[in-house]
Amino acid sequence: MNESIVYLNGEFLPLEEAKIPVLDRGFIFGDGVYEVIPCYGGRLFRLEEHLRRLQYSLDGIRLRNPLTPAEWKEMLQRLAEANPAEDQSLYLQVTRGVAGRDHRFPEKSTPTVFAMSKPLPPAPPELLERGVAAITLPDIRWQCCHIKAISLLPNVLLRQQALEAGADEAILLRDGEATEGAASNLFIVEAGVLITPPKDHRLLPGITRDLVVELARDAGIPCQERTVTESELRAAQEIWITSSTREILPVTRLDDTVVGKGRPGEMWQRMYQLYQRYKERLRTGEAETDRR
């Protein structure tokens, strides 16, 4: 297979040859869900958890899963093998398929399944040395943020507002609480304790987020899953954002105010090393053995 190979409805083909009808409900309504799965050295990152979240999202929009877990694994593994990068980000999307434009669910439709790969480079060293900037913005999204839906326009607008303000991410506020980033989960460090908002309808249940919690507890780092107030966010010793593709990034400026000492904190440095060691165990297959 050649470079830039994608999967579309049972076929592996060059990206430029992949086409869908204009009446696909993903195109017309954003009626679908997605996942992003890192692949390190040919090994899929926490595939079981990603597929479980995919099923949760599909159930949330009342759409049947078009593939079994074994079929998803085989397809994604083949896709990774078909593309040349050592580390990759695999994107998969399922929509309700092609039907006449009508808000009601079609009585009969075949889900559209699309997946693609792109290289996943490591974070630039200078970014890890200085951290990133974030701004706070009101959370304007819908009430079902736990569903990983493809209709991401509010997130796009929020992230663009952050970029135009010279920041890397927007941390969202709702009813006096910090929920997550526009495209990331949120952690803070307060009095030596790692804190992340609990999983509910206001935020996406991040796979990387869950791994950070797991690594912290395994390493004996005090960790709490509870609400984070806006005042706690602004007074935090450290702030982190996490996602499958950006991994764990330290926020060193928030709304033009220095966070902590203005550089990545000691707990972030410890967690970053724990995370990198986990990735290396994944590359060698040790991480999979540890979970059996």
C-alpha cells in the first residue's frame, strides 16, 4: 500500500480517491461520532478503552456499531501498517449514512465508516521547556459533551478565539467551574494534590486523562476527581492539559497571568516521565502484558 492510504466503507484506498455522497448525514447534519487513537511503533494506544468510548458515543446518538471490536482492531492495524510514520494518529468516524435531508432518523441507512492516519510527531522540546498559554472562556457547548460527536463548531470557535489571543488553548468555564479545554482535558495541582474534574455530561471522558489518573495513583501521587472552581484554577500551583495527540502539556500562563513559577512544575515533570515510560512499554508490548 502507498502513502496516505485511508479506509472508507470496507476499502483501503488513496486519500484523494475517497469520496462520500453529499447527502451523507455527517456532511448535512454532523450526525456522527469519532475517535482519535495514537499508534506508537505500530502498537495501538489503549484500543480497548477507545473502542469502549466509541460504543458509548454511538449509543448516545442511537446508532448501531457497524463493526465488531475484532473488526475495528484489524482495520486500524492494517491502516497503521499501510502508512509509513513510526508514530501515528488514527482518526475514525462513523456517521448515520446517506439519506434524504430530514431531521428524523432514516428508517433504513447504512453507516458510513471512514478512517485515516497522519504522522504524530513529539511535542517540540521548547514547548515542553516553556509550557503553553491558555485563556479562559465561557463554555458555550451543548449539554452532551460526553458524546464524542463530529459536530464540533463550538469547540472550533473557542479554540480559534484562543489562537487569535496568542494562546494555545481555551479552558472552559461553566457555572463557576472549570470543565476542560476546547480540545483537551484539564488537570490542576493544588497543595501537592493532582485534581481533575469528574466525568459527567459536561466533558469528554478522555482516554489520556484516565491514563494520567492511573499512572498517578500507581506512583503514589495524591489524585482527586472532583469539581475545580474558577478560583481554584486561577490559584493553582500547576495547570495541565491532556489529549491523545498532545499528551500532557503544562500551562504556564493563564489569561496573561503566570501560573506557579512560570515554568513547567515539578509534578508535571514527574508525570511526563511516567507517561513517556508507559509509551516505551507500549512500543515493546510490556504495557499490554502489564494489563493482563
